[in-house]
Amino acid sequence: MRVGPPRRVSSHVLTAQLALVVGVTALVSGVFLAPLSDQLDRQATHRALAIAQTAAARPGLAQELTAAAHAAERPSPRGPLQTEAERIRRATGAEYVVIMDERGIRWSHPSPSALGRHVSTDPGPVLAGRDVAQIDEGTLGRTARGKAPLRNADGRIIGAVSVGIDYANVRESLLALVPKLLTYAGGALAVGALAAYLLARRLRRRTHALAFSDISALLAEREAMLHGLAEGVVALDADGRIRLVNDEARRLLGLGDDALGRPVTEALGAGRTADVLSGRVAGRDLVTVRGSRVLVANRMPTADGGAVATLRDRTELERLGRELEGTRGLLDALRAQDHEHANRLHTLLGLLELGLHEDAARYVTEALGVHRATAEEVTERVHDPLVSALLVGKAAVAAERGVALRLHPGSLLPDRLADPSGLVTVVGNLVDNALDAAASSAEPAVEVELRTEDDRTVVLAVRDTGPGVPAAHRELVFEEGWSTKAAAADTDAGGTAHRGLGLALIRRFAERAGGEVGVRAAGSDTEAGSGAEFRVVLPEALTDTAHAPPDRARGGDCAASRTGPQVDTGPRT
């Protein structure tokens, strides 16, 4: 058996509670007994005084004392005063009833030998007309006594009556109450000890029988672990208030020191991130956007009704994914061109083998003219090399998929873009979405319009001949995580869904630039399959001067080196 102070928290609490219960019980008992003793003393002295006053008021007692004094009689054991005093003593249970004259001489006393002697205590106050009630020591021991003046018919004081009650009786009354008090105190102590034991058992289960040192160590380890994690951790209570947030979560969510204790919807504002953390959106590896960051969130409920959410920053991964998507688009364009060139070479080879040299020359001239015409049309209207190169490549991809990609006749974009790479990703995203939507239509076509307003604003419109976006969904398509596509069509190798980010990020990009993005029907809203038109307005997207030729020559290096906001080029949500 271990000797020494208890180690477990529950044992510490039980010991402290038992000591507290015992101390409180003893204190209450003492506080109760102390005034009870004084109260019993007052009751005994008041009772003695009441007997004395009643005896002094008895008719004829003053006349008998006056007559005995005038007759010069001596106090006698058989005298009327002694007889009356003894009768009163036996009737009231008093220790003694003493009748004295105005000189303090006893005319009655339980002990006949004390008759005719002066009283043992000072009779001055009572003979002066004051009632006396006190605990005092006399010839018969310690008594609770009361003294009342005795008056004749004229009201003159001729003596006094002194009554004493044995103090041992008062003490016996007090001692008789102690067992009852101890019984009640013991019952209260037992109930308190039982309650302390049950509370200690519950506390033991809740603390898993840990010691104070263990809890302190666990707390220190938890703080070190939480603030050292590369993932964000947010803990919520049962009411949805933030009760813990580590440094990484503060950075990812942009929370301040005042976030603790506030509801998560109030600290983060309305949006998908708050819905994911509060549990209104359920699932694993939920993708959400917070500011310019793409986060993956997982939420785990706790036993007390709260939850712990973890956040991973996958902004860089998304950026790499968008770059891979752009590279994949370029490969698709090259593959389409390679397939087209192979078909043309086979045709040219056949014409040459058949000896149709003039037809072969004419075929080559027509093929080169079509490709050159497409490239020249784009570069004449879109002067920025990144955007024009993207549109030429997308045209080849569209031709491979059987979709006609056209540039609106009113398009004109100067080479003064403040963020060419940002616009490239916006255009690429919307064109890819439009190609997907238009591919299933009867006459698939996509039209791109790029123009400027007020010499500073860029307006982008992408129209398709697809099924369009219903009016009820035209705001939902820009929300994070909202998608009309099958779940299996847009997941990564780990099973994490990527749907619902592209258009949400386009809106974030436009809003950060002070612009706006919207969608409407390309034709009439009442016409089925009228297609969709996505329109992006970017104020202050143009600079005052054009880019230098070296930047234009670098092409892809320029796009990779600029650090503008990145926009997902994934499929339409």
C-alpha cells in the first residue's frame, strides 16, 4: 500500500471534500451550541424571576412579613412565611424560595439553620426596587436566580423574594440536546461524505484516473503539439463557439485573438467555410476557399457535443494542379494539331502518289491558309501574347472535339494587361467549361468576346450553345462545392473531390480586382437549350503602357513568373 498523499485528482478532491464537510459540520454544531447555552441560561433566569415576581405579588405575603416584623417574631421553620415559601418551591421545582425583609434577613429557606441570617449575596439592587435575573454562586451552589421586590399596600418596599433554580438542571438540558445534535450532524456528515464519494467517482471517470502532474504534462504537451502542427486545428463547443484555435488555423482562416468564445459563423462570417466547420455541410476532405487560400477540412464530433476540425492548406497543390491542367490543355492542343497534320500528310501523300500534283499544291495552300487565318484573326484582335496563344491552342482543341470556337467581331484587347496570367486562367477556365457544355448540342459552338471599356476595364464574355444554366442556379454555380456533375468525374487519386472550385475562384478573383462575374442565358430565357453566357468585368485590368517585347518573347516563362491571383481551370461547376 502506498503511503503518502493521494496522486489521482479524484482522490485529492475526495480528501478535500471530506475535510470540508467535517469542518463545516463541526463549525455549524459549535455555532449552534454556543448560543443554545446562553439561551438556556436566559430561560432559567427568566423562569426564576417569574416565580419570584409571582410569589411577591401573592396577596397577604407582604402583610404577613409586616406583621411578623412588628411583633418582633423570629423566623421559624413552622412560621407562615416558611410554610408558604416551601409550598411555592415544591410546586415550581425551584432549588429555593427565600423571603427576606428590608434588612436582608431570611424569613424562609430550604435549610432551617439558615433562617434568621443575612442573605449570602448583595440584596441592595432588589431592595432598591430593581428586578434581578442572573447566574450566581450562593450557599446552595451555582444557581440561576431571580429576585423581585416585595411591596406593602402603600407600594413601599418591605423586603424581597429570591428564587433559585439549580444550574445543574440547566446543564442537563443542554447535554440532553447534544446527542440529538450529534445525530443530525452525523446524518449530514454521512450525506456529505456520500455525495463527495460519488462526485469523486464521476471525476475519476472524467479524468481517467489521472494525477495532477499528469494533467499538467498533458496540457503542456497539447499546447506544444497544437502550436507545432502544420495543420490548422479548430475546436468548437456544443453551442458552436470556438474554444480552441492553433496558430496555423489563425493564419489560414485570418482569425484574431477575439475569436475565442465567439460562434464560428460570427467569427468567420457566412459562407462555405463556416458551414463546413459548424457541421452544416458533412463529409470527409471537404474543399473550401478562405480568401485566396484553398483549404481541405475534416470535422470530427466529440463526446461533449462539440467538434474538432482540421484544416490543410492546399493552395500550392491547387496552383500546381491548375498549371498541370494548363499543360494538359496544351498537350491536347498539340495532340489535336498532330492528328490534324497526320491526316493532311496522308492526304498529301495520296495525292502525290496519284500524280495529282496540282491538287496537292492547292490542298497545301488551303490548309495553311485556314490555320494561318485562324492565328492571324486572333492575334489581330488580341494583342497580349499569352491570351492570344491560349485562344489559338483552345481553337485546335475545339476543332478536335467538333466544336467551333469563334472570336467575337467586336473583340479587341491591347497588350497592356496588369495581370496577363490571371486573365489567362480565367479565359481558359471559362472556355473549357463552355466546350464541355456545347459538345452535346446539335450545332456546338463557343464564342469568346474580349474588349475594353474606359481604357482601363476589361470585359470578358464566353457564350456557348449548351443546355444553359437555369435561373434558379445562376447564383449557386459560384458557390464553393456546388456542382451539377457526377462525383466520380472530378476526384483526384486520393478520392478528394475538386468540384465546385473553378467558378468560385473566378468570382473571388473578380471581386478582389473590384469587378464582378455573372451568368445569363445566351439567348432567350424562355427558349430551351439557349446556352449560357458568362460575363466577367475587371476594372483597372489595363496599365498605361504596353509590355516590353522581351516579356512577349518569353511566353510561358512570363506566365509562370508572374504572381497574380490563380484561378482554377477545371471544368464548369
